[in-house]
Amino acid sequence: MFSNGVEPTSVTAADAPSSDFTVLFLGSWLARKGVATLVGAAEALAERGTSVRWLLAGTGVDANSIRRQFPPRQRATVEVIPTFSPDDEERLLRQAHVFVLPSFFEGQPLALLQAMAAGRCCVTTDCCGQRDLIQHDHNGLLFPPGDAAGLATLLTRCLDDSALRLRLGTAARESVATRSWPQTSAAVFDQISRLTNH
């Protein structure tokens, strides 16, 4: 199986933002990305009185359309960036306490890999390529696809425990340390060479 790589980044798990607890979602605002699960988790957190800043980037959908899907008391804390340049990705990751990918299906998600490389605490679904990258409670946290309450519980755990975020983020960064694009490209070239030589 060929592996995706990560871009070099200077962000580490120790670079915790000083802002309000921020959850970052990087991706298109599509049903298969689990956006309804994300909104459901926001509703559960709002009911608990938990304050979260939501940073949603690369959505491809305008801010007002997305904010209307969130509970009224959460809408003021939802920042939507429909498009961003590759140069902005590191800045977005630096703002996040937690990176969330609630997808129902992915291959090897580049956004998740890059968040891991930046030492972010990653919370994602226990399926597909996410399960291949994240080991629960070692280098990230996993929840069943579609389980909004489960996601809300994990986000609360992350909010309450900065040491947990640091531990998981550090392990995430270490687990992709050999996934630079030159290294993964070399591995692909080696595999192709082996196949063609047989």
C-alpha cells in the first residue's frame, strides 16, 4: 500500500494556542465528511454549557449557510473559511487545540496526516484510513462514525485535560515523522522497482 506524505512544519504539540478552546475541521462541508455529526456534537456541548470555538476551513460553503446549522448559542463562536491557500494551513493548525475529522469514509486523509505532523490532538472516526493512522488513546482518539454524543464526550475530555492533548499530539507527530514526501516517494519508487524486477 502506498502512503501519503506530510509537508514539513515547525508547529509542535508544545505550541498550544492561548485562545479559547478551538476545534479545527479542515475539509469540504459534505455529508460523507460527517458534518452532521460535528453539528450534533456542538449541540450536545451547548446543552452542557461547554464553550467551544469552531474553526471550519476549506468548507467550500459560505459562512452563513454553515452557521445556521449550529445551535443559536454556538453560532457566534463558529468561524468559517470557505477557501484557503496551502500557505495558510500551518497558521490554521497553530490555532487549534484539537483537530477533528468525523468522516464516514476516507482513504489516507491528508488533512489528518498534516494535523498529526503539527502535533495536534486528533479526534477522528474509528474506520477506514483513520483507523490505520490513529491508535485510540495513544496518538489520538477514535469514536464510532455518526456518534455525535461520543464526539462531544471526547472533546470535553480534551478541553479538560491539557496534558492529554500534549501527550496525544506529541505521539501523533512522532508517528508520522518518517512520512515526509521524499521518504514516501522513495518507498513508492522502491515498491514499483521490486514489482517490475519480478
